[in-house]
Amino acid sequence: MRIERVPFAALGAHVPPIALGYLTSRLGSRFPVDSRDPSRWRGRPARIPEAVEGRLRGLGAPPESLAALERLRKGAPAVVTGQQPAVAGGPMYDVYKAITAIRLARAIGGVAVFWNHSDDHHPGDLGRVRMPDVENRIAEAAHPLADDDRPLYEREVDASFFGRLALPDTPHRAGALAMLRSGPLAEHFSRFLLGLFGRHGLVVVEPRDLGGEAPLRRALAEPDVVEGALARGARALEALGFKAPLRELGANVYGIAGKRVRGGEGRLSAGVAMRLILQDSVLPTAAYVGGPNEIGYSAQLRELYDAFGVAMPAIVPRISATLVEHRVARVMEKFSIAARELWGDLSGRLAGSVPAAEIDAIARDAAARIGALDAPAHEREKTARKVAQAIEAFKRRVVEDRVHADGVGRAQLEKLATHVAPGGVLQERVFASVYYLAMFGTGLVDELLESLDPLGFEHQVVFI
């Protein structure tokens, strides 16, 4: 495994301006804790409900995960990350979030916590399992994953889907499939995470087990507090030259009573802004790990944290990476493409235009030289005709070879582009982690865990 670092600026539009602003310290005033200095990260004491342990045991969590939970109970700080549950482990950025949290938790003697946001009710792309050259779909209109406003923990994943997964036929395929369990989507996702990272001490939690509804009840009773804080945060961002990502969220609280709808009926559930307030009021969060969009909306939340009397933790960007397989690396070598050039215009790497004009000039020059020879006219004409025919045949071969080479090269470059930015999106947001497990085995994830830099704040291109 070899890793090359690429500045986020080289990724162009793949990184939102507000995330680049964070990385270049233009948003320093929006974050009270220095994300680059783990020695300053502090988590407050918190009481972890018994339901968390009950769910972990029910999921078959390994001893290391249960021991990490006990450390949380005894006062260890948490490095928290999270995501909606997804089929087959979701895209690779879920893996990078977990790796970042584990590595940072090690650095501060804390515990990595993955918030499985099973309260959400929009399945979106969660039923799509995408891989290079193939896409598998589970979320059909009549399928249990269909968007019907039920929380995701009530959606089911059918075992028959895994048998239809178009995973590559490798020695690791059976092992990858063995990590996928049918049943409720939330449990399916948690088991997958624990299977990969439980032995590294990852604790997976769901909001339905954490309680702590006090901030949500206050938000319902005083929606102006939420709206006012977010408006002040928006103005602060706009003063720094950035567009605020969160607008008109109201109380930002949902109720779950069969379906998840805005309001206070049933168990309360947090929306995008209040989720972090709830999370950091019930967990001993020292640092929160988020992707570029999460970093963006976190920049608007400082006033909301203050309004609810919750200490804002360090906000740390997750590891961002692109995996380059051997077949992709060979194309890069053929066209002399450096890692930082992968997201630019690659069309200029083609062989170039056909040198037809140069060949025509050779033909004219040859005809002129033959015509100037001291020889009978009919011999000069006969020789000139044969030379012209030979040069024309050479020109046709050159044109055909160049067109073929350009066609093959264009296809190879297009394939390269679909591997690093499929559909114009970074690979980490599209291709499923289960694909890479089938290709390279779980050992790849362990190697990534030890090799990727969680505080590099650059995109990491990994040659595997």
C-alpha cells in the first residue's frame, strides 16, 4: 500500500467552499476548540443508558467493544461520528468516518462512538449498492425500504438481496457476504460496523437508546430559540463570505409514533441541527468527526450550542481518500498522470492529432525531387506515382493507428475517471465498502486503519 497526499483545493468542485474555508482556517472563529490539537479536547462526564449495552450485546458485539463502553461509563471521552444506516455497509466514507474516530480516540485515550442515525426516515440512496461497472438496487417502490416516513430502524433488509449482489468473484467474496445479515436495516448496519471495527473498540449507538430528550422538548416549546440561534450563525458565516447551509428549520424536532413527522407526538427525534446538540448533551463528546457537508453546517451551530448550554466539541473532518486498484494505476502510468491530476481534464493525455499535414508535405517534397531528376520523363512519372501511392498508404496506416490509439486511450481515460469520480462525485461517496472487502478482504480495512492519517487534512490517494 502506497499513499500520496493531494491538497483539497486540487479536487476543485468536489469540496464545498465552506469546507475549504474550514481547512484554510478562514472559519476559525466559528469553532471554539482547535481541531488540530487533540491535547485540548475535553469530554464532559455523561451517564450512558443501560439500553446501549443491551443493544450491543444483542448485536453480538465483541469484548473489545463492550470494554470500550465500560470505559465510557467510567469517564473516558468520546470521539463521535455517525451516519444513516445503509445496505451493505454504505459507501466507503462510512469506513473512513469510523477509522478517523478510532484513530483520534486512541490519540486522546478515549472511545470511538458511531452514531447510527436510525431515527431518520428518508431512505434516499441507502438501498443502492454501487460498485465499479455495476449497480445493485434494493429500494424499489414496493420494497420495505420505500420512503413511507417510517424510521429507518423499522425497515427490513431481505437476505435474498445479498445472493443477487454482483460482487467480484474472488477468494474474499464469501467472507464479504458473510458480513451482511438480513433483518432490520439499523441492526444490519450496526452488525457490519461492529464486524469491521468492534475489535478495535468501536461502540455503535442508536438515538432510540440514548434518551436525553430535554433539549428537544425545550426546542419544541421555544422554537424561536433554535431559529434565532441559527439566524445569528447564518449572519456570522455570511460576514465571513460564506453561504449558510441551514435555513428555516423551525424547532428542528420530529416525533416518532409509527411514522417520523415534524412535531412532538411520540418519542422525540432530532433533525439535522438539533442532532448534534442532543448527541453532545448525552455523550461525553470531546470531538466530532464529520464529512465536508457536516463540517459546513457545524460552522453555523456555535450560537445554537451556546443557547442550549452545551459545550461545542472539536469539529474534525473525516479522512477523505480514493482507492486506486492496480488496473487503474496502470492507466495512470501509461498516460503519466499524477495523483493530484486525477480530478482535472484528462482528455489532453490522448496521443494528439494525426500528422496528416506533415505526411502531405513529405509527398509534395518527394514529387518535386523526383521531377527534378535527370531521367526520362516517363520514368520520373512512374516513380513519382509509386512513391505517392506508398506515402498515401503510409498515411492511411498512420491515421488508422492513431484513431485506434485515441479511441482506446479515450476509453481508458473515461474508465479512470469513473473509478475516481463516478458520476462526477468522489469515489468515497459512491462505491460500496463491501465491494472492496470482496476484492481485497477485511485485511484492507485493518491496513487502512493503521496507514491513513486522521489529522492530515488532505485527500489521500491509496494505491492498493
